[in-house]
Amino acid sequence: MNFNLAAYVLSRADGLSDKIALSIVGPTGSQDWTYNQLKDAVLSTAQGFLDAGLKAQDRILLRLGNTVEFPIAFLAAIAVDIIPIPLSAQLTEDELARMVDIVNANCVCLDPVLSFPKSLEINHILVDDLRKMQMKAPTDYSVGPPDRLCYIVFTSGTSGKPKAVLHAHRAIWARQMMIKGWYDLHSNDRLLHAGAFNWTYTLGTGLLDPWSQGATALIPDPNLPLEHLADLIRDYCATIFAAVPSVYRKCLSRDNFPALPRL
């Protein structure tokens, strides 16, 4: 059976074209993307990658912040069998150089506000370039065996050197058990995740799972203090909140904690 992870994740887009798929939310408003806009941006950016000379199984680093360009670039690469490698925005240049050597990347999608070793001679696609790619005519998904390589994510390195973990396209299938057994996610849910996009927890629970179910993903503005997350949960009617224990503790440490009847 032929399969593509990005096609699976966005399979609800045609039937939910005008529904909000993603909101980057903050105290002053939100940046909203419908399912139709998200799918078009992904497949147009995928064509942009091909036009830039990338081909199937090339490896592309994502050195981006928590902006909408991150998930678009991630799924765009996967859509045409390019291998995305998300990187933490907190990595030093020495750490980056070692990681690039491990994965043998061909290119990096780079936010200029983040550093990248000048000594590494690989092609750069800047955030502005990614935004221009969204204006291109969309391509179609590349399909193939579900066991083929899809994306690579580095471990944190807290117990030693970071390791590059390879994920196949079929990795998204295994999440169906978590969708049902962990949080009973449905299309009418609005899931807010407090985490960085380069982290598999955020990518899976915060973005890929909601979209595969036709739900809405809410991502906090990266500059928002953690104590204010409860206000976003209330103001944007989140029904599910996902975070690590330290974030929960920080949220609950505030005075006048708001009522969250929809959560």
C-alpha cells in the first residue's frame, strides 16, 4: 500500500476547507489558518523545495522558531519525500555543527534571527523565501512504501550525546492508539499545546494529531509568559491542554486562576 504522512495528516482538508486548522494565539489576537490555506501552503512550499533543486530523500534542517513556517515546511518536505530534521532554537553553533555532520543534510530552512555556523557549506532557505514559496502553484503528494524514511528528530542529549532518531511514514499510524486512549480527540476539539515545534511531543500531540482528526490546533505566542497560558485556554475555548509537568506547575502557581469550564 502506498502512503504519505503529510497526505494522511491533511486528509480532512478538502472536507473542512474553511474550518480553522491552526491558530497562533496571544493576548492581543490570533493568526488563523484554515484547512484549505494550510494544505495549499504545504503543497506550494513543497513545489518551492523542488524548484530549489531538492529531491526525494534529500535532508533538510529546520532551524526555525515557533512560527507557522515551521509546520508548513515540515509537512511540505514530507509531501515530496524530502526528509525534514527539526532543530531546537536553543542549540549552540558547535552543537549544530556536530548534528549536521551526523545527518549529512543538504539544506537548512533558517530564521535569520537564529545563528547557524558559517563554516557549514550547505544551501540556505530563509523565512522570507519560505513565505514566497507559498505563492507557487501546488504540487501533489509523493507516495510510496509506508516503511520508507520520513523525518529525523534528535534526542535531547540529557543522557549523553544527542542521537538522530529515524521515523518512517507509518509512524503516524501508531498515534491512533494515543488519540483514542490518551485524550479521546475528536474533530470538535481545540487542542492547545505549550511546547516548541522541534519537539516530537508538540509535533505529534499539538499539530499532527489534531489535523488528522479534523480538530483545531492552538499554539501559544512564543513570547507569552507561562503564567498567562490559562487565560489563552479560557479566551480561545481550548478543550484539551497538553504540556509537561513543569508548565502545569508554573500555570497553577498564579493567583486568581481563571475558571476553565470548556477544558
